[in-house]
Amino acid sequence: MEYKTVLTTCTHCGCGCGFYLEVLDGQIIDTIPCKTNPVSQGKLCIKGWNVHEFVQSPKRLTKPLVRKNGELVEASWDEALDFAVEKLKSIKASHGGDAAAFLTSAKVTNEENYLFQKFARAAVGTNNVDHCARL
């Protein structure tokens, strides 16, 4: 049996709480707050406490899905990205950039959220950007 702890930063919101993930034989088994993290100071919200559960959830998507004939089917990353690009181009050409809207996530970094909104505004031409942060 191989056991280790890994110091990391929570990505549920922009706070940057620190915790250790307990890993046993390659599987995350628990979350332990980092008492020396200047942000969280040994405390975590309910999402931070349970991060080890969603990472290995059998419901977690691990491959892109594309709708074909009304059904979601697995696709390669290249196929999924090409599909999204063509749909966005079509929507923008037919209805203008503001016909699209972008919803980003609290489970990515602030930098990734910045890039996402920059893409929406610069490439697609819309300010219709929202965020799902709910703690």
C-alpha cells in the first residue's frame, strides 16, 4: 500500500483555500485543511471538505460529449472543439455575437475565468458572460 499527502489549492472559488489530499494507492481518500494556509487558516467550506468525493465520482465526465441525432455521444477533443467552433461561427454569422452567452465555473482558476471572458468578448463579440459561483 502506498500512502501520501499532496498539498494543493481548492478551485471551487477564487479564495484559494489550501488543503492536503490523502492518497492511498492512487485514489484520493480524504481532504485535510492546511492550518498554515494564510487564506483558509485550517478551515474549509462544505465544498472544500468534500473535494475528494467529486474528483473520483462515477458521474464525472472524463471525455467530451457531442449531440448527434438527439443523443449525446463520446467524441474526441478535436471533434468536440471543431463542433463548438462551427456552432459559434454559425450563431455569430446568423444572429450576431450577442446571440451567444457564456457561463463559466467556480471550479477553474481566476486566470482561466479571465481567459474565458476574454474569448467571449474578443472572439465572439458578446458581453453575455456569467459565473456560477455559489458557496
